[in-house]
Amino acid sequence: MENVEVFNSEAKGRGLKATQDFWAGDVIFAETAYAAVVFDNLTNCVCHTCFKRQEKLQRCGQCKFAHYCDRTCQKESWVNHKHECAAVKKVGKAPNENIRLAARILWRIEREGGSLTEGCLVSVDDLQSHLENFDQEEKSGLMEDVQSFLEYWPSQSKQFGMHYVSHIFGLISCNGFTLSDQRGLQAVGVGIFPNLCLVNHDCWPNCTVIFNNGNHEAVKSMFHTQMRIELRALGKINKGEELSVSYVDFLNLSEDRKQQLKKQYYFDCTCEHCTKKIKDDLLLDVKDGEPKPSESVIKEVIQFSKDAMEKIDKARSEGAYLR
Ligand SMILES: [Zn+2]
Ligand SMILES: [Zn+2]
Ligand SMILES: [Zn+2]
């Protein structure tokens, strides 16, 4: 992590800045997941280690729940799957993805402690959970999760306090990063990448995140690569400049982006594009010489686009493109 350093900005709190120059496409850092799980509806068709979608997967003989490409993926996963395997076997079925992810995080904390782990600039204890910002509905959702978690968590594992378990669920909801299959087309899982969590949002970011599933095809295991995210520069970034990614779709109008950022990440975007509403006019503009459409037509088109985006999102999570 010699390419970046943590700093404190007055407006946004913690952030990351570059400690050297970067050019478009450069990998600023790569990071393996602290913990990650496959989505509930895909546990049989996506590898639980590398998140590749495969025709044929091998099933864990113990719990019959986890699936892997091959022995390499299965072996690599054992340290993270060991307790999960026993718990799923005992309970008789796997809980939902949120509970599974929280449990994987907590087993790792049991193993290594919650403070700084190697290669991380921030500890899991220190990640934002925004519990104080939760509204009633979010709070009751959280209570349900904690309840299901307690039914799943084995008595012989370390027992954590309610507040700590809630912190884990909170950090999953505002820091969880969606993982895609090897085609990059389908959202197949969710993971926590602590260093990535330090990169602040900007609606006009200078970086983007690429998910790399890794490669286990080499005969020698030393040439295998692990699944990871890569933070890549979108253009020239100067030494000392803050690194940013966009948490939301820039094609939304600044007002819509602001709402979404507030709802999911609990902050008011003060980036240049939002404060000056840059490019909003472009998104709403018409060709020269043509009359401006009426308010109601604009509303209709925006609604249509939103519905279409929802459908695309749904297709993406279900991997169904032919409908
Ligand atoms: Zn695999
Ligand atoms: Zn198993
Ligand atoms: Zn903004």
C-alpha cells in the first residue's frame, strides 16, 4: 500500500491520497476481500472462492452448501469456510447472505482480532457503520438480522456483544461491495474490502474499481492468482491528489444522486458537479431550434428511464439477459 496514504479532510473525514503520479489505467492498489459471500440465489452455480460462474461445480461433501470450481478453490476457501461448514451442517440450512457475511467477518475477527490486519490501512472495528443514522425501518431490519445471526452462531465460537454484532451489520450495509462473475455481467456476491472503504465518493471520480476473479488455471499453484478488486486511475492523477470513486450512477441528475447518497451512505454530496449542478442541463437538454418539452413529458421520460434502469439492475442480478 505504498502508493497511497490515509489523510483527514475537513469536509469528508478520512480519505486516501496518491503518494505518486498515476496515468489512466494504472492499478493504484489491489486488495483481496476481508470476507465475501455468494448471493443466496446463486450458491449452486458460482464458486464460493473465486466467484466465477461455472457449468459444473464441486460441492463441499460436508455441508453440501458450498460449491467450488476445483480442489484449488476448495483448499483456498477452507480457512474461511471451516466454521461456516460446521454451522450450516448443524442448523441444517444456510442463512441469508447478510448473516453469512457477518459470520465470516466475525470468525475472522475471532481468529485475528478486530484491529489492523496485514495489508489493511483501516481495521474492521474502525469502519463506518452509521448505526446512529438508521431510521425505524432500518433498525427493525437490523434486529431481525441480529436475531437470525444468533440462531446461526455456534455456542463454541467466541461470543460477541449485541452492539458489536450490530456494528458488523451496519458496516456491511454501507461498505459492502458487489462482486461480479468472470464475464463482468452478473452481480454474484458481496464482499468487504477495508482499504477500498477509505476511498471517498465524487460524482466525477478520478478512479474506478475493477473486480478481478483471479486465475486458477495454471498447473503450478504459485502461478494462481486470487480474486481481488483493483483500484484503477481514470486519468492523470498527481501525487498528493485525493482518490475518489463514484458510489452511484453519474447518469442520474444531481438531485437524484444526492438522495441516493443520503439514503444509502448518509452524507450530502458536496462535490463540484453537485454544488454547481454541472452537466444536469446536458442531461435535460434538447437540440438547438427544437421547442423545450413540457414538464409532464420530461417527468414521463425520466420515469421511463428509471423503470428501465431498474429492469437492467434486476436482469444483472438474475443474469437473465434474454427476456
Ligand atoms: Zn473458483
Ligand atoms: Zn462445507
Ligand atoms: Zn456529487
